[in-house]
Amino acid sequence: MTTPAARSVPKPVFTDAEAGAKVFPDSTERRFNYYKPAKRKQSHYEDVTVEVQPDPRHYLSQGWLYGFSDGRGGYPLDWTILKAWGSDRPEPERYPGSGGQGYEWPALGWHEFRDPNEEWELTLYRYNANVVRQLNQNVENARQTKAFDLWNRNWVRFVERNIGAWMHVDHGLGLYLYANANRRAPTNMHNNAISVNSMHRIRSAQDLALYNLTLSEEIEGFDGSAHIEAWNGDPAWQGVRETAEQLTGIDDWCEAIFAANVIFEPLVGELFRSHLVQHAAPRNGDFVTPTIVGAAEYDFSERDLRYTTAMFELLTDDREFADHNKRILREWLGVWVPRALAAARTLQPIWSQPDQKPPRFEDGLDAAKNRFAGILSTLSLETPKELAQ
């Protein structure tokens, strides 16, 4: 037997060009230091969010890496009429050897925003998974205990038409307002917060759609398509439908978020969810629907409104453009408050549909108005005269 010849194997040669080979003052740091944290210590949220989307006015020394057919690049600031500190400064001139020097960093007030919810990819999946898991358990428990058999016919009709109709609001705003505004916002901190808002609304629409299918299976005679007729033709829903469709047509991303989260949701969304469904359902033997609707209410009141308030507080208190921003916001209030109130009032007839009535419509609307006024006060904005309508 012959012995095989020894194989020639190349020996590794280290040139110090490998990743991690170079030693520099911060090479052993476990955290980034190219941004200023909002608090004394930076958070994991900031590490994975801040400056992930660079900006030539900030740190991107070579200019935008992509552009549009009209020659503009990145995220043009004129996608909203509102302004933040440094918005009017032109982009620094970049050329070989410039060293990326421009204005004092940070040069743009938009980058000061931090989402108080600290939302990023992991938190989005974790939160929504927990919500869906809990809702599925609630519905399954109701199925096993035959809880749906306790509903009277009037309440079945109310749910099949009106709860299903709100699904169209969540779907339309989630897909065509928030998702669109997410793409137009100028920093990754805004993008994350708004995209999570979009996912909340889309998930809520999906929750209602699946709930509608479950009720079609569990309740004899439940019309799973009644919400379509209600949304398309019921006079009580045409004001909400018109306003929701107008909201999806807003081009200015700041106006879209302001009109939806500061005006429409408190005056219409919370009015329907909290002051009608949450009160009427238990009185009519339904303890399941409030959990579905309540999840969406929590999304807005405890998370989406929280980031919205933080975002617009910076703009109404901006060191350079506070007066400009307040003037524009007052104009938007003059446009959208009358529309939201008109939409709310067209809903009034459905307050009389359940056998066991919720509190008076006017009482619910007054509570919604007070809630709205409180939000405006937080943003240092005066209550508009249109609220008296």
C-alpha cells in the first residue's frame, strides 16, 4: 500500500485588515457614542433606532445614497409644512476632501424626537403577539361556555353592522394614512413610531375581521356581510366614512398624524369605542366584544397618543419655529375639528339601537370634547372655537 503524498494547504496570513483587528480609542466600547441620549444613559431602543437612517444635515457626509426622478434625494423636509430647528438650512456642500464638515451637530431639530414607548422591531412583535394571544383566549372561552347564546337579536344586529363597520376605519387609516406617513417622516425615530401605529390599526382591523367570522359560525342568523352595507349605505356611518376617506387623502405627513391622532381619534374613535361599545356591550350580556374593542382603545390611548404628544410637543416648543408650527396647527384644527364633530354627530342614531342603552350620546360627546381639550392643552394649543359646535 502506497502512502498518499502530503497535501499542500495554504497557511493563513493576517494583515490586520480583518474586521475587528484595528485598535482605536473606542474599540472596546459596547455601546455607540455617535449620538446624544435623551437621558443620562442611552437605551437599547436608541442604539437600534437613532441615526439608523442618516441625514446629510447630520452625519451623512457623502450626501443621500438614493434619489427620486426629480433629482431630490432621501427624505425631503418639504413633505410637511411644519419645521424643526435647522430646517431652513441648506444641506452642507459635499465634495472630495471636505471631510464631511457642515453645521454644528446635531444640525436638525427633527432628530431630537425619541419615542417614549421605545418601539422597535422586537417590541412590535412581542406586544402584538401578546394582544392577539389574549384576544384568542377570550373568544375561545366564550365559544366553550356558549356565551354568545345569551345575546338578544337587537344586540346581534348591532354588532354585525356597527362593530364590523369600524373595521373599515382601522383598515383604511392603518394602510393608507399611517403607512404613508411613515414613509414620509424624516428620521428613523419617527418612522418606527408611526409604522408601529400603522400595525396597531391593521392588527385591530384583522381582530375585528376574525371576530366577525367567529360570530358567523357561533350565532345562528349572524350576517357576516352586514357591515359592508352599513359602511356603504347606512346614513349613520356616512359621516365617519367621509372623514376617514378625507384623512387618507392628506399629503402632508404631519397633518395626517395630527388630524388622525389628535383630532379624529379622541372625538370619534374614543367616542365610539369607550362611550358606546364599552358601556353598551355588558348591559346587553356581551362581555367579549369589549375585550376586542378595548385592545384597540389601549393601543391608542396608552401608546399611539403618547408618541404623538411627544412628537408635537417638540414642534410647538421648537427653539426656532414654535410660532410657525402653532399657526399651522391652528389652521389644521379649523379644518378637521368641524369634520370630526360632524362625523361624530352622524353616529348618534346607533346609540338607540341596543335594548339596554348606553349613557346619553351628548354625555359621551362632552366627555370626548373634554378629552380633546386636554390633549390640546398638553401641546400648548388653545381650544378652537369650532369645538362648541
